[in-house]
Amino acid sequence: MALLEVKDLRTYFNLPEGTAKAVDGVSFSLEKGKTTALVGESGCGKTLVSYSIMGLVPEPNGFVAGGEIMFREEDLLKFSFSRMRSLRGKTISMIFQEPMTALNPVFSIGNQLIESLMTHGTGDRVGAKKRCIEMLKEVGIPGPDQRFDEYPHQLSGGMKQRVMIAMALLTNPDILIADEPTTALDVTIQAQILDLLKKMQKKYKTAMLLITHDLGIVSENADSLTIMYAGKVVEQGDVKTVLKKPSHPYTQGLLRSLPSMHSPGKKLYSIPGVVPQAINFPEGCRFRTRCIEAKKECENEPSLKILKNKVKCACFFRK
């Protein structure tokens, strides 16, 4: 049974130019101890999905126009501000993008970690400090007692990301949202961070939503996969099935764009064009203006349908 279910989520923005339908009918689920990956190019709505779950959609222009986010048989979208605040960071935690800027530069690491615990009334300050230092040690930070009193500028990018992971896991959340957790980190540190996330997830049986555009990361770390394009889900299913035999032309294009060790020096493939603006999506299939297989039928909007391999795909020409 799913721990969290996102059903037909629609998150829009009122702009002077019109209504931007940034997330437009997205559905997926998270299971305890499992990882669901949300994948797509920049601008496709991935991060906004996570903000919608956390109740952090920027107001007044941004708003959730429809759908449900079911958690333990309750719709998070109907929670009051105070109730959502008590849940956020305790039961549902998030690792934000860019560890270089996510931490407050004027407060020590310890102060920021303790604040996370004290906000949710988890023990006294002495007990909170002990818990924070234990978590810093657990995420692999050397000399946690010393690092506790240091400031963000004294830490490397990898260390800052470990602090962000420690902060997210302090309260043993049921759900962890990791939004591009390895952005701006070199390959070696990236591997260490991903290994750490897998280790912590296994220990705490946390359900994880991994948001990324890197299919290499997805193949090694996710159980299920949801591909987004221009605010919509275009393909969804078991990660091994989708990556081994992608169905939607967009998914195929993403995989073709990956460099190959077997073809050194070969020019990389790129999907023609760019993701359209949310206020000016094309009618019908939103990928049709960039799709090499587009036909007249694509001027109508395709729905997600289950294919023979049990993968869901939004394309008229897949069975």
C-alpha cells in the first residue's frame, strides 16, 4: 500500500501574460522503503511537484488548482497552515537544491540543526545538541563536535550536502524528498552522497522521492520512475523496464542523449528545440513540436495508457 499518493495534481501560476500550468495532472505514489524518481528537463515542473507536497508553493501567484495528495488517508491539500507546518520537516522532510545556498550563512551549523529539532518540540536544547552531533557523525562528517560550531562557509560542498541530509533525517521522517541532491558536486562526492542516502533509507525505511534529470543516477538508485515533460507525465513504470525499453519518444530521446563508453568521440545526441513556456504549451501532445514521430493525431491530447509491458505511456503510437 502506498504511503503517499499524488493524484491528478495541478499547480498553476497567475502571471501578467496568462495562467502558467506548470504542473498539469501529475499522478504517482511513494511506498515505504522504496524510491520513486521524478525525471525531466529543467522547467518541466519537477521541483514544483515537491513544493506542492510540502505546502511551499509561492503565493499569491502560485496555487494548487486541483488534485489530491493523500497521506495516511488524508489530503495534505486540505491541511491548515499550522497543521502542515507541524508535519513539514518532521514527518515529511526535504533536501533542497544547491547546498551552497540552502544553509543560512549567518548561523552556525549547530544552530540550524537544533532549530529543526526544537521547532517540532523534540526534547530540550542539551538533548537536541547531542542528537544533532550523533546525526552529523552518522552522515559521515569527520569531527562532528567541531563542525557543529562552524559556519557554512567553512565547509566544502560535499560537507554542506551531508549537513542538509542530516537536517532532513533528524526527526526520522516517513517521507524524504531529495531535490537534485547531487547538483554542483563532483562525481566522487556525488557517489558518496547517493550511497549515504541509500544507507539511511535502508536504516529508517524511509519512502524517498528522488528528483533529478540524471538517468544514470536513477538506474542505480530508484525502484520506480516517472518521466515528466512540460508539466505532464509522459511515461511511468518500473525503473528497469522503462530504462531497458523506453516507450515514449521523449524518454527515448533522454536516453539517446547519454554519453556512451563504447563510442568515444561520438557527437552527443540532443533533443531538438527547448521545453515550451508554461503559458504557451502547444495544443494536444506537448512534446509534438520536438518529436520526430509527430503526426496529425498528436494535435489531440494523449492520455496515459498501460502498455503490454505494464508501463504507462502517453503516446498514440505505443501499444
